[in-house]
Amino acid sequence: MKLVFYAIAGLVTVAALTYLYFHISNSIKCPKCGMIDQERITRSSLARFFFRFIATKAYRCRKCWNEYIVIGH
């Protein structure tokens, strides 16, 4: 039973890290395809609440439509 729990926890961790890799960036380039052609998007009130003390901006890539957050830019 513990082995199944650890396997599921490992898969959830890998999925979360993969999501963060493709959705958080330090530069304006898209972390998924590397293009610089992006547009600013509005965030939900919940996202604005969580990121209100951190300098972040939300963008969407116009090539692959990946939505990502740029930290400290």
C-alpha cells in the first residue's frame, strides 16, 4: 500500500514540476517554444491575490498559446 502511495506521489510531483517548468520564466521569452512574440493577459482575482507581493506579469505566447508568468521583470 505504501508503494502505491509513493508511486502516485512521485507522479504528482513530476507533473507539478513539469507544469512549473513550462509556465514560469525569468525572461520574456516563452519557456515552451522560445519565441519573444507575446501578449499580456489579465489574471483572475485569485491569482492577483496570491501574487500581489511578488513582481510578476502574465503573458501568452502568440505562436504556441502557452500562458506563463514572468517573475521580477
